[in-house]
Amino acid sequence: MDLSDEPTTAEMDPWLVVDLGGEDHLFGDATWHPNTGGLSWVLSTEIIELDVKAGRARTASGRVYRLGREIGLVELDEEAVLAMHLLTGEPTVGLGEYMRALSWVSACKMARHLSLEPPRRDDPAAVQEFLNTHVDLYQAKLAQRLSKHH
């Protein structure tokens, strides 16, 4: 079966290809993903097949992505850059900064699911308060979103 005819199991828009240890992976905004519920930055397993014209990719996990707009690294915003560093395991910061970045990226994803403004990155106390305040509603929304697609 041609990749363009296969049913997709995840959607990514925007996206780009990143090289990790000589293997190409997709990095992008998963508008839908069965493991994350979507609305978050994700890193795929190794790309097995990529058809840019058809807007499809198959990865080593067997997932078939519907791809939206391809972008370059310079187009990534602050959240996307931090998410990419976190997901690729690039040791660019110490543990404290890593944890603050992880919390802020998580708060941004949570805010998208809840249609809220995310807290400012430079206010770790506000980020933690945001996470604590909205975690129950977020988990309920995420469970609802995941159940709709299964």
C-alpha cells in the first residue's frame, strides 16, 4: 500500500526533520497523537519513510503521521526550542534549569488543552501554581480527548 493511502495514526503541524545520532526523526507540534492527546511538541521514532509531497511519514514505531507545514529550526518559538532540547536529551542546562524548563513546557501544553494563557517562563512560582491549580481539569480534558479518538 502506498504511504499516501494508509490511514494516519497521528498528526503533526508544523514539523521538521532532526538528525539524532545519524538517524532522522520528526519533531513537531502533534495536533493529534494517541499517546499525548496532541497539542504538544513531540519527537518521533526514526523515520522509515517520508513522502513530503503526500504529507505523510512512517516511523519505526509503525505510526503513520499526517504532516502539515514543514518549517525550519529558525521558525521554532521559545517553547518549541525548549521542548526539542528536552525531548532530544541535549544536556544544555543543569538539573535545576532542566526541571524549570520541563515544568514550563508542561504548563504550556496544559494551557493549550484548557484554552488558557500559560504562565510566564521567568516566574517559576507562577508556573508551579499554574500546574497545581489546573492539573485535575487538565487530566479530565486529556482523558476526554483521548477517549474520543479511540
